[in-house]
Amino acid sequence: MLNSLQSTWRKVFRRKSILGLCLIWMWSGSCRRASPPTIAFIPRTSGTPLWEPAHAGAEMAARSTGTKIYWNAPTREDDVQGQITLVESVIDRKYQGLVLAPDQALALITPVRRALSKGTPTVIIGSPLPIPPGGRLSYILNDEEEAGRMAALRVGQLLAGKGSVAILGVNPDIAGIMVRAHSLETTLAERYPGIRIVEKRLGSFNFPHDQQIAEETLRANPNLNAIVALTSASTRGTCSAIAHNPKMQFTKVIGFDEPDPVLLLRESELDSMIVQNSREMGLGAVKTIAAQLRGQSVPPEVRLKPLLITRENLASPQVRQALYMEWWQP
Amino acid sequence: MSVRTTIFGLRPVLKFGLIGLLGLAAGLLFFSKPVLNRLAGLPYQDSFAAGTADEWHALGGTWELADGTMRNESDERGAKLMAGSVHWRDYAVEADIQLLGLDGDAGLLVRSSDEENGVDSYNGYYAGLRTHDNTLVLGRADHGWIENQAILLPGGIRPFHWYHLKLVAVGCEIAASATDTLRNVTIPAAMSEKDCKPNGRIGLRSYSSGGVWRNVRAYQATFADLEALRSKKPSAESADQAKVPASPSSPSTTAESSEAGDSASVSERQTLVAQEIASLRMASTAHPTLAKVRGVVVLTSPALYMQDATGGAAVMEVQAAPLKVGDEIEVTGKPEPRDFSLVLREAKVRLLWTRAPIPPLSVTAAQAATGAFDATFVELDGYLVSKEVGAGNTMILGLQKGEQSFRAIMNPGRGDVLFRKLKTNSLLRFRGICVVDSEYTQNLTPFVLLLRSPDDVAVLTGPPWWSAGHLAAIIAIALILVLAAQLLYSRVEHWRLRAVLEERERLAHEMHDTIAQSFAGIGFQLQAIRNDLQEKNSAALRQLDLASELVRHSHDEARRSIATLRPESLESIGLLPALERSARRMVDGGSVEVVASSRGGERPIPVRTTDALYKIGQEAIANAIRHAQPTSLHILLDYEKDKVRLAIEDNGIGFNAGHDSLGFGLQGMHKRAESISAALDIKSESGQGTHVEVIAPLPPRFTLKVWPAYIWQYFQERRSNAQEWERTHPYSYRR
């Protein structure tokens, strides 16, 4: 009696065990839903009016391509080591793609090559690295030649083809800046021979340093008509130098990469800003990686035309969309 | 049904019951764990006032304890200090907060996880006081900031002023309130999310502005707490009062010191042209004049240091200004160039911008030792050589890299734990201000590093593993393992022998119950047949007598075999009495005198040795009784220091041991002696009796004195065995 009961119990238990294992397997299968591919997006810094639109563009592309974005950056644009550390950690975490706006052209070569060697599709945005595109590496760059040309045309328009101009913020650390400066100079020489470039100074990521350079430039050139500040720091430094020098209020500034509408509205000496279209870069970069993940071919290099932002077009739909920072909004 | 079957039959029932109980316990543990986790550590109250903050973990910033508060004197964007458990769910956190600068914010985090260095690199909720637009800001970050609420605080938000901030998270509802403690004005803010973050740590955070936190406490919260916070009405101050001008984001002069009593006129200072710091090294020391420089604050305590693209300088202020690391400042003062350093005396400081701290320059100790990086924020590596506590409880680390030695100085407070944990010979990476001033170096090292916070120290690699202590530990562990292996081996051998002995005993019982009984029965039957036969049938009687004799002989042999197999006497009474008993049994009814004696201190003999000696002794006794016709038999067991000697001596007819006398019995005795590494010696001559002696080694007594000798002997034996193996197997692949 007891033996038969025991036997029945064993059979039932065995069946239940098999059933339980099946249920566990089915449950784990249903829970192990394929997670969307995650793309690491590392801009030069984050939380700024220049790079938050890139975040918005990236999230928009992620929603349309079924991918996820990991977003992080150093707290300063010149924290090259911080960005290298971040890229290295991203490589180790095996994300399915990498979008990088390099803080420095040379120092990021090795980490990017390492990412490529691990098979990570990589898109460099903003300014290029000295690695030829192809394979898993693509570029979506700011058209620096066009940026320099736009600045030259604006200067020519402001000065009516005659006057003096200084170029500040030349920074060889960022590959595109040299192209930008070269294009500005050649366009001015070709289109406006009456405009003289009286000063050309190196810049940094340091506001006071760039302000000091601007002050020195203004002192050396008391009749200076315009300043083209090629970087964000030199734009702010130049505006500050002019604001503290009542005698130089007539000098107009054309800034770069500082798309803060408040600055444009507040600083009267700031005529206009030329900014890279970081939103389109973020959008395009994520779409490029998603296409690569699907096995589609992608263009090795794309150059995007920068935006000229003035007080007049600040409220235009095109500019508002380009500067839109609310990345979480669909 | 036997009892045994019943028990086995019930076993599955017990088994299932046990499994059920275990499952129930696991289920309870599983379901209660989140509850326990949610409650673990709550309520929480900081111990900043006691000078400890071991539970806090920094991500960016320069977090330090000072005057019972936690201070971040850095303008880093998104500096965080985290504590608590990621399992905390519904709770409130509150603290008193003071901002240290304009154009930034400072506040509290709840339900945070996945924190990293970076501006918005965490996943959780943040409520902060923002000077830029004088608001209480509330929102969510998921590696990107999503602002939900920005409520204007009447009276504005000013730096160096205490506010009380409270943040409650219950369910998917988040509420915050900010109170201006001086004006007693409170404003609430609330948000809710459909897909909310349900749990996470607490944290302190600042953005582009340093901050001071005190009285941080967290405790469980309910919807009632949430409602109480949400129902708070904004203060009824007039709209005019509420309109607070936005803080200037352009260069400000808030940190400028008073000009009163200044030897240089205000106009003189204003007309100065800013210079590079490096250029001030050429300044005249005979006629000190004012100079103006611009740069970034790299250190505020114990002294103010600034840096520009060309170098760094120490700043001796006329009046200390509330500055933070990362602030971009303009300094007007009298430069005092020294051998390797520059000091700006009687300095006036003007705050230009608040920005994130600059990254350090990576240099080597040899480069730093040149003095070229004085007053500069650098990063370098070094091996920890020493630790000491200096004046004012500062923590001083002695370091070495290459041929250069240097020191790192850390303020007391949060660094205490790190200081205790650091081990000498570790490779460390430091970020700090390189200073060559002899006031700090005391001319002991070429330079010192002044650290901003304990987070400026990173352990790259721990000390090398092959230290003297670890080697001693390895040797000790190896010895213990050898001993354990030896003991295990002995135990296994013991168990094996016991099994053999038990099997023999079983066989003896079987033989006694079957063969011996059968022989007795057969003998009885034969005797009965013989009794019934007539005397005239003499041939049959002879055959029966012969058969009876054979049966008796076989019975005797069986009894002897049983006596030989039955070893229980060995364990119970010992080797010598067992041999004596065996001998007496063999000579039972005869005239042979058996004498047994022992010498030396009796000691336990290993089972294996005892068994072998017993067999050898039995064989020797049996041989003597069977073949030597002795009148006396002496059994001697002699215990010596490291061996035991068994001697069996008889006064029988003896035999010629030199000739072909190695019968099966003697061969067995030799083999048994070899198996226990014993020496067997048989001496006999015709008419002179026989002397059988076996000397077996005994294991040493395990005392501290004999241990090393024992291990040495063990390895010697191993070595000699290996040599023997190689000698006997010259072509073996088993090297």
C-alpha cells in the first residue's frame, strides 16, 4: 500500500518537475526579450546648447530605428583624458555602436582604432580624426570650409567690403578649426580684398585666456572693425573683453559654436554665431549605425552645412529646430 | 513489512516535506528580501558633525568635511556624492543647503542608480536650488536632464545663504519643497511619472556651483508625507518681491575684496593690463609693482592657487574671497618670484566666471621635480612608501617613483578611511597641486602634491603579492596541507585495513558456522558409522578411521584458519596478548610452555604494522609448534624510540636456515615485513632452536621538535624514491 502510494507520488512528482521546468523555460524565454541595440554617444561635453541638440537628434533617430542611446561626456571640452577613459569604458561594455565628437584629433586615434578592431561601428561627428573612413568608420562632419566661407561673407557684409578684422581662437587641437580659419582667410582674400586681417591668434578652452588675448588684440588695434572668434571660448572671451572696454563697442564679433540665444540677445557686440548643426549630426550618426547594424552600406563621409544664427533668424523654425534641446520629447 | 522497509518507505515523505519546507523558506526569503532591502539603512542621519562620511561615494567634485558640513568647493558640472541603498523605494530626504556660487545649482538626489562621472550621468530624480533663475528645480535624469518643474522662490536664491530642501518619492509621485530659513518662505514642487524609477540611492549634487550640505537625513515616507509636502502653499509674498533679477552670468565682481586700506589705488589696479603668469617671474623684486593675471582656481585650501596656460602661482589675498576650484578669476597683486615658484602678495581677487575645474597635466615625478610645474594641477603616479599624520591631522603620504621621492598631503575628514586602507608599495595615481615651496616640502622632497580631496587618489595596483608575510603564509599553508594529506592518507589506510579486518572476521564467522560445523558433523557421522560396523569388517573400519583422522585434521586446520582470520583480539587486547592467546590456543593440550613479555614504554602501533606483526608472529608460532617440537616458546615485544621489535624464540629442533628452507610460510613472512618496511631476521640451527625477529619502524611522535626532521625525512624519502624511479626506469616519460 505504502509502496504503491510512494510510486504514484514519484510519478506525479516527476511529471510536475518536468512541467515546472517547462514553465520556467517558457517564462525565462518570454522575459529574455531581445533588448534593442544600444549606441554609445559621446559628445565633446554635455549639458550645453551646442551638444544637447545632438542628444535630441540622437534620441529621435533611436526612436525611429529601434535602438537605445547611452549618453555621456566629459564635463569640459578640453578634458581629453576624461573622454578617452569614457571611450575605453564604452568599448569594454560592448555597445553595438559608438558615436564620438572627439575633443582632440590625435589623442583619440588609439581608442577609436581599438573600438574599430573590436568590430564596433563608429561614427565620428563634428571634427575629423586622421583615420581614413571606410569599413565600420564613418564621418558626419561640420563643413568647416563652408563655415569659414559663411564667416567671411558675414564680415564682408558687415564691413561693406572694407576694414580690419582679427581672427582669434585658432586651435590646432581641433582639426576643423584650422580648415575653418583657412577658408575664412582665402574667402576674404578672394571676395573682399579691402578687408585686412590684422591679427591671428591662438586660442584655448580657457575663457580668461581668450579674454586676455582679445584685450591684447583690441589694445593693439584700436580701430579694429570686426573679430571672428573661431571657438566657443574665444567667442565668450571676446564678448567679455569688448563689454569691458567702452571704447571698442563698435567692434563687431562673429562667433562660433556658442549657440546660446541668451548670449546673442544680451551681448550687443555679438553680431552673429555660426554653429555646427549638431542635431543633424546626432540624427545622422545614429541612423548610420543602425543601417550598419542592419548590414546596409553607409556613406563614408557626410559634411553638414553649419547654421548662421543672427538676431533676425533666431526665432525662425529652422533655427529653433536646430537648437531644440528637449531630447526626451518625441 | 520490516521496520527497515517502513523507514525507507517513509523517507520520500520526509524528503518531500523537507523540500517543501525549504521551498517555503526560500520563498519567504525571496519575497521578504526586497522588503528588507527597502528598509535596510533607513532612517538615515548623516554624521558630518562627527567628522565621518565613510558611507558617501564621490563622483566628481572636491567633497570634503568641514565644520560639521559636507562641502564641494568645485564648480564641476554635475558633481555627485552618493549614499544609501539602490533598494530604497518610498522615502524622503532632506538637508540644509548653501550654494557657493552664482550661475549654478545644488540639491538632492533620490532613487538614483547607474551614477557615473559626467553632467547628468545618473538615473534618478533631482531637486535643486538654482541661482540662475532663482528657482526650485525638479526633474528626472537618465543620462540626460529632463526638467519637469522650475518654481520661483520669492526672495531669490543667493549664494552663502542656508536653505532647507526636502524631497519625497512615494510610488510614482515626487515632490519637493524649498524653504528660505531666514525669511521662512517655502515653495513646493511636484511631479509624477507614468513609467517612474521605483528605487535608488540618495545623493548630493551640484552643478557649476559648489555647495555646502548639513543635516542630511532620509527616512521612510508615505503618501501622507507626500500630500503634506504638496499641499504646502507658496508664500504669499507680493509679486514685486517675487520678481528677483536673474543672477548675472556675465563676469561678476562679487568676490572682489574691499579696497579699503589698500596701498595701491583703485584706478591703478583697474588700468593694469593682464599678463601671463609666466611673465611675472621676471618681475622686479627690488621694486615690487602691481601686476594683473587671469587664471583658474586650482586649490582653495590650505592656500589659494591659480593657474593659467603658462604656469601657476600662489595667491595671498588681502581678504579671503569665497572661491571654488574651477572659478576663473582675475588677480591683482604684487608678484614675488622665488627660485621655482611665484607668489602674488596683497592680492585682490575678482571672480570672472564659474566653470568646471580644469583637467590636470599628466607629468612624471622626474618632470615635477624640476620645479617647472609649481602651482600647477598635475596628475602623476607613485609607489606608496610611508604614511604619517602631520600637523593639524593632515595625512601625509610618502611616495617614490623612479629616482624621485615626493609627498602627497591630504586634509583630514573624508580621507581617513582611504588613508587607513592604503598599503605600502601600492602604485597610486594622484591629482593635485604640485608645490615646491619649502614650507610644504620642508626640503625633504623636491615637491609635494596638495590634494583637493580623497577622490584625487586612485589605487592603480596593490602591493606586490610576494611579500615576506605572504611567503611565510604559503609555507605555513603548505605544511598544513602536507600534514592534512598525511593524516588523510593515514585515515584512508586505517579505514581500508579496518574493512579488510572486518571482512576477515566475517569470513571467520562464516567458516566457523559452516565448514567447522560441517567437519564436526561429518566426524560425528563417521564415528556413528564406525560404532555400527562389525569388528570383522576391518578394512572398512580402517578406512573409516582414516577418514575420521582426515576430518579431525581438516577440522583443526579450519579452526587454525579461523583463529588466524579472527582479529578482534588484536584491537581489543593488543598485539602481545593476542599472540600469546593464539600461541596458547595452538598448543592447547600439549606440554609447550608459552612465555610472553614486553619491554620499553608501550606505544600505539599503527593498525597496518600491528596486523603485519601479528601475522608474522602467528606464522612463526605455528611453524615452531608444527615443526620444531619445542618445550618452550618465548614471545617478546620490545618498544624502542622509533621502532618496535617482535621476537619469537623456541628451543625446538631448529632447521638449517641457509639451505632451501624458504617455504611458502617464510616467504609470506618476508613479504609482510617488506610491506611495513620492517626487517625480518630468522636465525636457526639444527638442535639449537629458532629465533625469529622482526623490527618495524614506528612513526615519530608529532611534537614541535620532531616536525622539521619529519618533513625533512619525508622530502628526502621522496627524493630518494624519485632517484630510484629514475634509476630503475631510465626511459620513462614520467619525469
